[in-house]
Amino acid sequence: MAPGELKLSENNVTTNVNDRSQHGMWSSRLFFVLAAVGSAVGLGNIWKFPYMMGEQGGGAFFLIYLFCIALIGFPVMAAEIMIGREGRMSPVNSVLKLARESNRSKNWAFMGWTGVFGGILILSFYAVVAGWIMFYIWRLFSGEFNGADAADVEFKWKTFVGNPWSVFAWFTAFMAVTIFFVARGVNKGLELAIRICMPLLFVLLIVMLVYGLTQGGLMDAVRFMFDFDFSKMKWDTPVAAMGHAFFTLSIGMGAIMAYGAYMPREGSVKSAVGIIVVIDTLVAILAGLALFSIVFALKLDPAVGTSLLFKTAPVAFGNLPLGALFGGLFFLFVGFAAFTSAISLTEPAIAYFVERFNTNRVVVALVIGVATWLLGILSVLSSNVLGEFTLFLNWTFMDFFDKFTTYLVLPIVGLVISIFVGWFVPWERVRKALDLSSTVAWIVWIVCIRFVAPLAILTVFFFTIYVEVILPLLPNQQ
């Protein structure tokens, strides 16, 4: 063993006493923040959040969401980053290290394992959707949808997803690009991807916002997203806001914990989380205003859920001036968001197996990439060859992977993180790691992480299971 290293023999893990991860470090706090934002900003932010705002009370929903972000998202994300930075290893071994140093059971590493498993499972179907995005970038730029109506776009969509070889090819291309970058390591791979993608993502967002403003639908978009319409609020609106506040920040996947392991010590966790939360929310709002301005300009229906990206948006861009150019740029923006999220999903697993077997990162990345790719083929075939084959509650393989991780894996990991840090890690260490010098701030944070966040996560978990799983199984719901 090299001088200056400490070995945890049970898992063949080495960690540097100089407080540097063996996988590398972000070159600055800025790149950690950008990487975390890239992980958090994904496909759901771009269409789901604005759509939820419009359908569940606008400004009223938004205020509830901000309240939930402050009391749930912020403390749990800070706890996850803290575990990573204190451990300086993969999520599995960071949790194990912190548990040992806190004289707690090594079984807490279960949360790291669950996050690793969840990240791979999510990427297996997420990469399929990202492949669709890649294909649509080319389709929009080529002018294929110029003058198209809803029937044309619907036909082209069904033709594309119904062809397993086309979907497979784009899925494979996206996976290959993702694995290429993560295999190169933190600085030459992950940070390089962030250097390229995040500035372009912000530039494209501004371009799309300006374009949306010129189309005349801005005020309709603002009213749709921000009007305080309490008549639209439903009994489950607060639960929906809590759920999105939790899921929008990529909590529970292990990605933020892995990225936290590469965060420089001089960076403040609390201020970094604050910046991440603000940018994540701002990107979602601006993307929603840009897209819905265009949708309303053509008097299209914004309440189409998942169809908004692949059916409504192509119709909108296809019937606007310079629609091919700006439609292509919009899907390029969405593609960058998908890519920066995807690279974060692989990092927990890659970091762990590099540590466990003390082997080359490229080899591990290839093995994990191929395994994820093979698993993803089931999602590729869910819209065509295996479309008639369903599992539990008539879910396709893609549905099952999506709902299993969303309904079960992520809430469990988030709950365990809040309990572990809130109740089992020494308070002095947590307070020092988070740099919470203010007594008031410390009290608020500890109350949130100990009581508010766990209760909120459990509420969302049981509500979701009841609505999405139990109710459909009842005889009168069949």
C-alpha cells in the first residue's frame, strides 16, 4: 500500500488521508455545482414540472413546491452530499466509512447498494428515451415536420417507436457516448462533459426563451403556469408537490452522493445545495415558459403529459417561422439535459467496482455499460416487439423499471439517508461538515432531517403506492 493511504480491509477499499478521492476531484466548486445541476435537470424538469404547475393550481402549487423544497429537498440533498464528501469514495463505501466512524452497523451500506442498483435500472430505460431525443434532434433540423399536423406527427411517432431496430440503434448510440465519457474519469470525462454541455444548455435555454417570447404566447404561458387558481388544486396537490420536490433533485440515486465525494473541501455544502436548488427550479420554469409560449401561440393543448415532447412540440415547431432550426435547437437542449443526467447515473456503480476490485476504470465502465445496455433492450422492445407483453398491472418492462425505481427505490434511499444522518451520525460532525454555524439554522435543519423529511417521504410513498398500485387492483377499479 502506498504511503498516506488507509485501507478498509473488509471491502478492499483505499482512501487517501489527504482528503482526495482516488477517482479524482472536481477542479473547483463551480464544476461540482454544474455537475449536480446537470444531474438534477433532466427530462422531467422540462415538461413535467411546468405541466404540473398548470394543472394543479399554478402559483399555489408553486408556493407549496418551494416550501417542500426548503423542508425536504434541501436537507436530504445536503445530507447526501455530506456523506459523499466525508467518505471520499463510492456511495456504498462512503456510507460504510461514515457508519464505522460513527460506531454504527455496516448494514447501513444498504442505502449505497440500493442507490447503485437504482441508478443502473433508471439508466437502462432513461437511455431509451434519450435515444428518442437524439433521433428527434435530427428530424427537427431536417425540416421533416414542416407544416405537419397532429395526425402526421402521430403517424411518424408510431412508425419510429414501432421499429425496434431504429429505437435500438439510437439507444445504443446514446449509451456509447455516455460510457465513453464516464470511462475517462472525473476530470477527463465527467468534467469535460460538464464543460461542454452545461454552457451550451444555458445558451440554448436563453435562445429558446427569446424565440418563445417572439411567438406571442408568453402571457398565456405565464397564466397557465403561475395564476393562483385554487379551483384547480386537488386534495392530492400537496402530496404531488412534495413528491416532485424530492425527485427533481436526483435524490436517492447515489449520483449526488458520488459527485459529493469529488467536491473540494473548501466548498460549502449548504451554499452549494442552495445554488443547485435555485438553478434547477429556474431552468424548469424558463424551459416551461419557452415551450408553452410556443404551444399557446398555436392554440395547441398543453395538457397532454408525456406526449408534449414527441407529439405536440413537433407540431408547434413545424408550423412556426424558422421552426426547423429552433425545434432542432430545443431538442438539442433537451438532449444535453438528458446526457448530463445519464452520466451521473453510472458513477455510483463504476466508483464502487473500481474500489472493490482495484481495477481499471475503463474496464469497469465497459462492463457496467454493457450490462445496462443489455437490460435496456427490454425497454427498447417495450414499444414494439414486446408491446403486448405486460407484467404487473399491465406494465410493460419499461413501465415496470420506471415505476419500480420511482415508487420504491428512490423513496427508500431518501428515507434511509435522512434517518441515518439525522439520528445515527454524531451531531457535531454533521454540523461541522455542513458549516451550520447559526444555531437557528442548525435547529431548523435537524428538525427537517429528523422529522419533517422522513414523514413527508413516507407520506408520498404510501400515497403513491395506494393510488398507483392498490387502487387499480381493487375489483371496482378493474
